[in-house]
Amino acid sequence: MEPTMEDVAAVRAFNRFYTGVIGVLGEGLVDSPYSLTEARVIFELAQRDETEVLALRRAMGLDAGYLSRMLARFESDGLVTRERSAADARRQVVRLTPRGREVFALVDERSAGEVRALLAGVSDADRARLLAAMRTVEAVLGDRRPAGGTAGPVLRPPRPGDLGWIVERNGALYDAECGWDRTYEALVAKVVAGYVDDHDPERENAWIAELDGERVGAVFCVRRDDDVAQLRLLHVEPGARGAGVGAALVDECVRFAGNAGYSEIMLWTTALQRPAHRVYARAGFVLAEEEPPVARFGDTIHGQVWRRRL
């Protein structure tokens, strides 16, 4: 479906808002004599000893004449040197001079300081929401990989505050993505409270998933009966989807259940959660039962039971 005029207006409005927040509309970035684009070029040049001009232009999508004039200015300011490539005389390479690296360090430090000051006024919960939203924007508009490089998710036990976060994020996500009402959040709260009240550490466990130190998902493995474990409350933050978080959480849950002596692990989900179905199927779960539709959570729910032998 084509984007509507309202969609376009919303993106443009956000762009105007965010460029104002981060202060890129002035004559120089972070009180330097360099524009945002010039500072970006200096940043790219600082990542390696030498850079081919053609590769730099393609990577940044810059006009050849515009980049050439920019590099000429840098050269006159003593920031860069340009010469023919030793490997291919048809190509030109550019290097930052010691002075250029000093300028990079100054701009980089000021920029980090401004972002640090911006985030200092944001609560921990809102900061997590903000960073997750940024990862979502990058994943959707970029190369479909969430921000954070190639490192995979790290799983850890819940810490103080994590259980409340699980309840809050489940309630918010299922409201936003499925339209479920607060009775679902109330159910999640009961599940979490039950886990704390009757926790058997030998046969039950829970994990928080992190990417780059940020919480991005969680899951519980609880006792259904003596032979059957149940996977409950799997959730992955939108900005972290596609990074293997769900698979890591499910695999750890299955591994724990097997080591705890269960012969089977099951889970309850709904027909709506198709992305999660793929994660479950890859982990060896099979759809064992489809329930008749019922009115629940302010919606019509088509429940499913998935099972896996251990």
C-alpha cells in the first residue's frame, strides 16, 4: 500500500523535530566550523588510515563535485592529504593528518557530550523505550539488522526491577500490536507473581535477554506438572527482532527443561503470533491443538498449544 499524505507529513514532522533536538541546523556542528555532512566525512576518514575517495563518495551517497570541494577545503585547513593510490594510480586516496585527527577527537568528544547531556534528562524506562525505537527505525529503514553490530543476545537471570518491566512491556506491546486490553496485562502480572510465590529453582527459571546492555526480551520456564514444563511470556522488543533474541530465549528454555528432568515442554499462544510460531517451529515445537475462538483480552482469541518432546 502506498504511503498516505499523513504518513509523509508525520515523517517530515519528526525530521524537523529531531534535527532541532540534536542541534544540526546551526552553521557548525557542536560549535565547530564544520557542517553535519563535513563532520560525517571526517568521522569516516578517522575509521581507517587511508580511504579511497570513490569508496567514500559511494558509501555516503555524495555528489562527486561536492565531495571534491569539501576535501579541498579540508586540505587547505591542514586536515587531510590526498594522493594517488599505490595500488591503482587511477584512484585517489585521502588521509587525515595529525591535525585532522585532533579535529575529529574534538568534534567526537563534543558530540558525545551533547548526547550524554540529552539522555541524562531522560528516565531509565524512557531511555530504554527511546533506544528501542531508534533500533526499530534503523532496522526498518536500514539493512534490516538492528543496531548494535554483530554481537548476539546475552541472557541473564532477572534482577530487581526486571519482573515489573516484563509486566509493563507485555501489556504495552500486546496493546500496540494486537489491541488487547488491560486484562492481558493483569494476567501477565498474575503469572509473574505466581512464579515468585511458588518458585522451584530446580525446575523453574526465567531469563532476560540483552543487546548492548539494553533489555530486549524475556521468557519463563515453569512447571506444568511433574513431566511437562511450560514456556511462558516470551517477548522480544520490536527493535531487537531479527537479531536472534527469540531463538536464544526459546533454546535456553528448552535446554533448561531437558536438564530439569521434564519429558516434554509446551506453550500456549494464539494464531496471531506468526513470527513467534516460526521461532517455535525451528526449536522443534509442533502445533498440537487449536482451540475454538473465545472472547478474551477484549478480542476474539484463537488459542493454540504447541509441544516438544525432550
